[in-house]
Amino acid sequence: MKTSQTKLLVTKCLLFSLLLSATFFLLFSLQTTAGPPPSAGADLRIRPGYSSYEAYIQKQLNKTLNPKLRKVWTTRDWDRKIQVFANFFDGLKQKQLLFNDSKALCIGARVGQEVEALRRVGVSDSVGIDLVPYPPLVLKGDFHHQPFDNETFDFEFSNVFDHALYPNHFVGEIERTLKPSGVCVLHVALSRRGDKYSANDLYSVTPLKALFSRSELVHVRTVDGFGLDTEVVFRKRI
Ligand SMILES: *[C@@H]1O[C@H](CO)[C@@H](O)[C@H](O)[C@H]1NC(C)=O
Ligand SMILES: *[C@@H]1O[C@H](CO)[C@@H](O)[C@H](O)[C@H]1NC(C)=O
Ligand SMILES: *[C@@H]1O[C@H](CO)[C@@H](O)[C@H](O)[C@H]1NC(C)=O
């Protein structure tokens, strides 16, 4: 009688401790697997919904060719934006990242306000590219396949990174066409989302650091650039 009671107690204790350790094991493993670690991939997300590259280009063209927008860009916005860009570029000249004799490219330049600003601050050899040309400031060109030879530019600027469907090609083409020691300045939005024409969403500079594999990070700073909040500067390695 006594021994069977002891046996029952022992069995109960054994079962209880087994249950307890199983619970701890489960909690522990849940805690260690809960949520993936922050990675570059999580901070750069390509928007879904483009059935083909052609469909993507068509959508981008819809914005670029919008006659109302083009009118605003070339009239109401023109002087104000050129002034803001000119201040940005003057600041980059003071930091010795841009010079009057730099050969400069503006990527996704629309009607070329930034190109005009570069020329006004003395960087005379500057040009833009976009899907739709706007001569003489902007040539026709897709930033996923820049129409330039390797090592052409000393300086490249873009504020349309969010429009890249293939960010690795966008950056790869910049690094291909920059001369060794050439400088790339990007204005991006980290704290707000782009419009419906954006093809990706960026949440930190970490993915950019990974994409610019042939360059060194020069600086990251906060700016107030037409809805874009962050300036990221890279210098291509020699
Ligand atoms: C582009 O705009 C045209 C006319 O405004 C419209 O018919 C077409 O569906 C649009 N295409 C895309 C990809 O948004
Ligand atoms: C660069 O160009 C600007 C505008 O033309 C001029 O005022 C400035 O003196 C030039 N700077 C140098 C270092 O030549
Ligand atoms: C241009 O650069 C790319 C990579 O940056 C390289 O694969 C290619 O061979 C180069 N082309 C020429 C003509 O040097």
C-alpha cells in the first residue's frame, strides 16, 4: 500500500517535471526563433504587381509624360527647385565632392532642373537621363541600362532610387559609369513612402551600403529634399 502510493507520487513528480521542462524548452525555442534578425533584405522591398519590365516602363512613362506634371515642372516648380538644387550642389562643392570641372550625370532627371542647377553653379559638363528626353538638358536613357561607357563620370546624382525595379542594376550601372574615385549622391526617403509610381520601399541605408559594393560610404545626413529626407554619398574605390 505504502510503496504503491510512493510509486504514484514519483510518477506524478516525474510527469510534472517532464511537462515543466518541455514547457521551458518550447518557450526558449519560440523566443530564439521569433522574428528574423534585421537584414538588408528586410529594409529594401520591391513592390509587387509588375507583370513585366514593359509594364513597369509603361507605368513610369505615364508619370513622366503626364502633360499637367510636365507643365508644373517647367513653370511653377522651375525656379524654386533650381534654387534648392543649386544650394545642395554648392554644399557638395564646399565638401570637395563636386568641382566645376566634374563631368556630372543626373539620373531620372525629368525636365532637368538639377542639370540646370549644376550648370548654374559652374559644373558646365553636366547632363541628365530619363526615359523621355528633354533637350538639351536631359538625354533619353534607362537607369537600369545607362547609355554610357564605363568610367565616364566624376559625379552622379539621383533622387529617383525608389523608382528602380532592379536596385542592383540601378547601383551597378552607377558604379560602372563612374570613374575610379567618382562620387555618387543619392537623395532617398527613409521615413516616408513614395508615390504609386515607386517600385521599391527603402527603410534604412543598410541595403544601399550592400548594393554599393565597389564604393565606400562617405556620409549620410538628413536633408529636406522635396519629400526626400536622407542624403547618402558614396565614393567608388580606385
Ligand atoms: C497609362 O495611361 C494610359 C492613358 O492615360 C492608360 O490607358 C494606361 O492604362 C496607363 N498605363 C499604365 C501602365 O498605367
Ligand atoms: C566655378 O564656377 C563658378 C560659376 O561659374 C565660379 O563663380 C567659380 O569661381 C568657379 N570656381 C572655380 C574654383 O573655378
Ligand atoms: C565595363 O564594366 C563592366 C562591369 O563594371 C565589365 O563587366 C565590362 O567588361 C566593362 N566593359 C568594358 C568595355 O571594359
